[in-house]
Amino acid sequence: MASFKAHSVLPGFNLALGFTLLYLSLIVLIPLSSLFFKTATLGWGGFWEVATGERVLASLRVTFVASFAAAVLNAIFGLVVAWVLVRYTFPGKRLVDALVDLPFALPTAVAGITLAMLYAPNGWIGHYFAEHDIKIAYTPLGIVVALTFIGLPFVVRTVQPVLADVEAEIEEAAASLGASRWDVFRRVIFPSIYPALLTGFALAFARSIGEYGSVIFIAGNMPFISEIAPLLIVSKLEQYDYAGATAIALVMLIISFALLLAINGLQWWSNRREIR
């Protein structure tokens, strides 16, 4: 063991920890801390005035409500997609599996333009809804569509390997004892994949909050209706109101961190219950 340590190509704990902290500081901590320092130039009164402005609150509401709705949809249908990819064999399965990662590779602006064209009132898909007076593009519903598109891979790729590791013998044993398919899923499968599903939900939600490129083309960007907070931040930057932009970004950061902390706490609680 001593000989292995002496000739190991891996760095020791102290050196590895030092590189880790340095990297996180340069990439994460220092950029985020700049939000606080720049916002501090406004003072508490100025920050409160920006953060509680009607237009800012409306954009935050649109952003977080649409992000939450998209994450819920991805949690449901992402589980279905992962289930199909893991449990069934069918022609074109590899193609479907590759399509799941398409939102990762496709530029967000291209995705936004494509979705806007498809779901516009005269688009290939949108005109079917327009016949029933349902407008998708240029409304908050269009924002949910765009955020669902970019968030799906996070749920599928998080749940898929966990679902593949669920042993079929356990399901067969439960079925042999008289459990229905729903009981097998509810009592055997779902408790095993629940932490992964919750993690995928959190990742999709966090990704949706900061999305910009795929949303601005389909949202309509109407203040108080379909304007997202990232767009308002960009508008502040274009007006050289850097302090106001960082104030809005800081509000988003605090709310996002609180929500993710709550989700991680719930996941920790569920894992603790399983251990007991």
C-alpha cells in the first residue's frame, strides 16, 4: 500500500482539494460574489425598489411558474420516456435514445426559432390549436413548451440508469405474491427511482430558470404577460443599468437556491426514510 501511494499518478488529498477550491472559486464563487458587490452599490433601499418593482415581480412570476410547470411535465413524461427506453426493444430505439440528447446539442436560439415557427397560429402544429382559439406561441404557454423541450434530457438521463438497475426478480417476486402491476410500480419500482426522479426534476427546474435563447423567440416578450426575468436582465444591461441587472439576477439566485435547497432537503429526507 505504501508503495502504491509513493508511485500513484493521482495527486494527494491536499493538492486535489486545493485545485478543487481554486477551480470552484474562479468558475462559481467569484462570479456569484460579484453579484452581491455590484448590487451593494444600490444600497438596501435601491435594491428593494428594484426587486419589488411591478415589472420585475411579474417577470419573476412568469419565469418561476413556467419553469415549475415545465419541470413537472418533464418529470412525468421523462419518466415515461426512460421507462420505454429501458424496458422495451423496438425498431429505431437507438434513434429515439439519441433524440433525447438533441436539446443538449441544438443551439438554444435555433430551438426557439423552430418552436416559434411550429407553434405559431399559422405553424404546422399551432394552426390546429388556433382553430379552437388556443394560442401557444407568443404566450406563457409557449414559454412552457420551450422550457419543456430544453429540460427533458435532464430527467430522462437521470432516471434511465437507475431504472435499468432495478432487478426484474424483485418485480417477479411481488407479482407472484399477487401484486398488481400498479402495486409493483408503486411499492417496488417507484421508491427505487424516486430520488433520481426528484434530482432530474431539480436539474430541469434549475436549467429552465436561467433559459434565455429558446424562450425569447416564442414568448412574445410582453411586459407583465410573457416577459421572463433573464430578458429583463438583458434589457437592463442594454440600458447600462448594471446594478439594476445584478439586483434582478441576485433575486433569482436567492430564490433558486432556496428552492433547490428545499428539494435537496426533501430528497435527503426520503433517502433517510428508506434507510430506516
